[in-house]
Amino acid sequence: MPPKPPSAADLLHLHGQSLSKGDPISPDLTMASMFHLPGLPGGEHFYGRAGTPTWDVLESALSHLEGAPTLVFPSGMGAISAALFSVLKSGDRILLPSDGYYATRRLAEGPLASLGVATDLRPTTGFAEGRFDGYRLVFIETPSNPGLDLCDIAEIAGQVRAAGGISVVDNTTMTCFGQRPLDLGADILVAADTKAPGGHSDLLMGHLSTRDDALLDAARTWRTLSGGIPGPFEAWLLHRSLETLEVRFDRMCTTAGHLSERLAEHPAVSQIRYPGLPSDPGHALATRQMSRFGFMIGLWLETEEKAEAFINDCPLLRPATSFGGVHSSAERRARWGDDVPAAFVRLSVGCEPLEELWSALEAALG
Ligand SMILES: *Cc1c(COP(=O)(O)O)cnc(C)c1O
């Protein structure tokens, strides 16, 4: 059985528990950079780069959702950078998925390499099978973006810990409602809230969660001193989005499940990846590790031209990079150089009603 998702009901009443009579029900947006601070500082807010009341509301919502203390960042890469730069030092070696989100790899192979951190790459499929000795940090992404391959978080986190390293899981593709990396034994969770948690394609944000006090302190210090901080308005907007995440994610995953079965039967689709399909190579692991099968589907169409026509001509698909919006979107990842076939389409299923969406997709495939 996968670890239990967080309580969506408690999330909706979390902020309300702290209110006094006459307080607004929705959280205040505090835009201040300076705070009233006579005398000696005593742990209250003092300067906006170190902390603001609007982050506090968001971080307590995310801490509830992740079941762990959480820090917010101005993007998913901001959270990933904090995890890497606050842990690593010159001479360290790290392991990354060869088929995961490209920017994490480029960060390691560029800026981290020039600071003396060496990186090895390993495919997500079979990630658990190699050894983990000698790695200060092991970075896991499952299902991987864009290929939707899976690896066993509990198995890898256990092996990495036994070898003396730190495991970091990028949980962007699943969110807290679909997969619980910290409950599976990972040391640090990072996620891009730009995707489904924001959900409306109007916001970049990210977060880092960990139950290890020393790792949390190091990431907080990195955030304060690097200055990579989110603005209060983005924090307020993400808090608003989180209140509907469970509803949106539920709809998106349910629709993706139905669509995957229909697409698998469609003659224009030569191959399909969706962890919820019993025929998918990741299905058995997905059933053990994930509480939902996600909202992303990988499709192989016949040719690059047919893939482009499908993406661009379907009125209910936004041809766009990124994913997790209320509107369905799709793109050919090969156009960015990802190691996937030219006719591979990454489909992000949104909140459109199933039958309307299916009619549009079916028409565009034909
Ligand atoms: C988008 C994404 C990121 C980066 O998030 P940004 O908010 O764009 O910085 C990191 N990891 C994965 C898996 C992503 O899909």
C-alpha cells in the first residue's frame, strides 16, 4: 500500500484555526520589506528577505501537505538549487537521472561542475540496480519528466542512506496527493509548484521539505543569503491555488486514467506510457508507491508531422511547454532536445470534462 495522502479537508481549515474574531477568513497579503523593530531583535519578522507573514501562511499549508517543515522558493529550480548548493561542497560526487528534468542536469554539469562537484548520470529505469557508494547526494525523479519511467523511492532512499549519502526526490509530476517521498524514506523533497499546485499557468514557485533539522537550516540559510526568495504576491497566489489542488488533481488523474485506456486502443497511437495502465512497465511499482497514477500521458504518434498536427489543431490542447494547468496542454519534447523520439507527445491532462476532451482529442487524432 502506498503511504496515505494528506488531509485536503484539514488544509481548507488550517488558516481558519488561527483566527481571532473579526479577522478576514482569507490570508492577508503583506507586501512589506521592513517590519517595526524597536530594541533588540527577538525572532519576529524583521526584513523581507529573511521571512514574511505571507510566506508563513503558505509554508504552514505546504508543511501540512508534505507532512514536514517546508521552505518556499521563487521556482522549482530555486528549490532544487537550494537542495544542491546547501548540501554540496567541492570534491563531492552526485548521481542524477539521465532522463529527468533537463535544467537540473544542466545546473549540475555547468555551475556545480565549475565549483568542483562531479556528476554521474543513470537512467531512471534500473536506477536502483547500480551502487550508491561514494555519492554525497542522489537525485531521484519518478515518474521521470518527460519519459514517465519509474524507480523505487523506498529501495533507493534506503540504499543511499546505508551508503552515507542524502536522497533528494523531485516530486513535481505527482504532487503531495499522488506520492509521498518523505514517507518512503527520502531525506529531501523538492517540487515545482509552477505546475499542478499553481495550476493556472500564471505563477512560478517551488518548495523544499525535509524532516531533518540540519538540512532545513542549511536550505533556509542558503535562501536568505543567496536572495533567491519568492515575492509575497506569488506566495499568496500559490496559497489560493493549493486550496483547490486536491479537487483539480483528482479530476486530472481520473480523466487521464480514462483517456489512457481509450488512447491505447486508438489506431493513430503506436505506443503509450501511463503508469495506471496494467500494460505499462511501471505499473506494478506505481501501484505500490503512488496513490494516484498522475495526469501526464506519453504518446508515440506515427510521425513528427502527425504529432505537430495533433498538438496544434486540437482546440482543447494548448501547444505549450510545462504542464499541470487546468487546461490540457501538449508538446513534443524532442523540440527541446530531450532524448525522446520526434513523434513522442507529452500530454498534460487538465480539468476539462472527460467526454468533451475525448471528442476533441479523437477528432485531432483522426
Ligand atoms: C518544471 C520542473 C522543474 C522546474 O520548475 P520551475 O518552476 O520551472 O523552475 C523541476 N522539476 C521538474 C520535474 C519539472 O517538471
